[in-house]
Amino acid sequence: MIIVMCPNSTEEHLRKVEQKIERAGLSYHLSKGESRTIVGVIGDKKVIAELEMNSLEGVEKTVRITEKYKLVSREFQPEDTVVDVRGVKIGGGHLAVMAGPCAVESMEQLREAAAAVKKGGAQFLRGGAFKPRTSPYDFQGLAEEGLQMLQQVGQEYDLRVVTEIVDVNDVDMISQYADVLQVGARNMQNFRLLQAVGRSKRPVLLKRGLSATISEWLNAAEYIVSAGNENVILCERGIRTYETFTRNTLDLSAVAAVKELSHLPVVVDPSHGTGRWQMVRPMARAAIAAGADGLMIEVHPHPEVALSDGDQSLTPQHFELVMHEVKNIARAMERA
């Protein structure tokens, strides 16, 4: 249930609403917009169904939410969420770009990649230190050593660091080095991990699962927000279909759908979405035109020798061209 307070409601009105919710054994979440306050009621569905709130002074109306996700829904919070990562904003018309190698391989490789993405206009350095690979024989990452490299190089080039977390026990350790915790597609429904990053202080980038519906994706985000972390960024990275030409099928319609259903910002990963570097450029342009709040792009100084995902990684030169084009599209749409 969502309780919409009147524009002229007072703190006393709100306090009485909160008290009635608590007496019913339920919990709540506040969303205070510019014109009014919305209260999201959470708990036992049967108890919520019997809860009568319209008679309370200061309450304009109550709305029953049919979807299981509530806190991330547009009904609960009409205004877009803007996630602030040390002064860099994601959402609300800003263009955020996260770029870098799939995996951290060496300090030399990382510095070269960071210099390229910084020059192109990215604000975030992405790189994997823990790599969940399909084959156990593939490169698995440099672990904490890779995190240390990411932090150092990020500071050198004034880039915020985005890296993946795969183990619930690593939240505190990775949070020491990274600005944004990425939950990968394979872990989208790892509910213990979602709750753990929900209790963390770091913004979370949640990738859509390999075969996840939009509803399942938003319910995964609900796990994080309901645990206390409101700074969630959704990432469309393609879903598995019958098509074999591309690595995945990049679902750009999901951008428009999420914008309608949720207030959370959404970025697009055309690298994993296609698996082909030649397709990253047109899909990046299309993503921004579709309304995405940003991009996540794999960039490697020498893709031909990359230890992971070289086929979908852009060279610095190609990345600079992509950035020039997406910035023009963003300006045409009157976005920063």
C-alpha cells in the first residue's frame, strides 16, 4: 500500500500515520517529494489489506500496489532517483559513463585504459578483480591486488571505481576500494548477496539476469532497497534468447519499461549486450536515444591480447568516437 499525504499535511499528521502503521505490526518507508510525502507500507499482505488509513487527517488517498516490488516503483516515488557517487550524478538527466577493461590484468594495462576513458569523457573506471567465468579454467581475476590497482589508478585519474562483487563475505573488503558495487547478471537473484549490499554504504549497480524478466529484475532491486540502501542503479546488459549471432539480445525496450515502472536510474551495457565490438557503437547511440541514464562500456588498450572479453572491447580510439556521438545525442535531447 502507498499512502499519499495531502500537500498541506503537517508533521503531526505524518506522525499519526506512522504510529498506526507501527501498531499494526507493519513497517514503512518515506518518500518526501517537492510537493507531497508518500508513505510505503511494508509487511503482511493480509494485515495491509485490512488497514484503513483514508480516515486519518492529512491523508489524501491510499493506493494498492499490485506488483510485489514497492519501494522501487514509480507509484511509490514519482520523482527520478539521482544517485550521487562522490559528486558524479547518475540519473535525473545526467549522462554517466562507466568504462574500462573487463578484467584488471596489470598496472600498465589499467593505467593505459584509465587514461583513454578519462580522455573520452567517462567519469567511472570499471574493471573486474573477481571474475565469475563460465569455465573454471578461464582467468578469474587478481582479487584484492586488482582492487588495490583500481583504487590507485582511479585516484590518479579522478575516476570513480566500479567493480563486481561475487561473495557475500567480501562486501566490507571491496567497499574499502570501490565507489560502486556491481552485482553481476549471474548473481541477480543471489538474495543473500543482495541483502548484504543493501546493508552497505556503497551505491549498487544491479545487472539484469541472463533470462530475467523486468519484474524479476525490479524485485531483485527491491531486496537491496528494502535492506536500507536506496542508491541502486539498474543495468540492462542483454538477455539470452534463441539468437546466436550476438552474445545476448540487448533489450533496449527495457529502458523505456523501467522508466515507466521505476524511479531508479538505468544504464546500458552494449558490450555484454552484443559481444561484438563493432556493434557497441550503434547500440550505445540507441541506448542514449532510448532514454538511458548512462553506459557501461568495455575498453581495453589492446583487445587482441585481453585475458577476458577482447572480442567485445573497444580500443581507445573507438571509445573516443562513441563518446563524441553519444554526447551529441544527449545534447540533442537536452541532457547534460
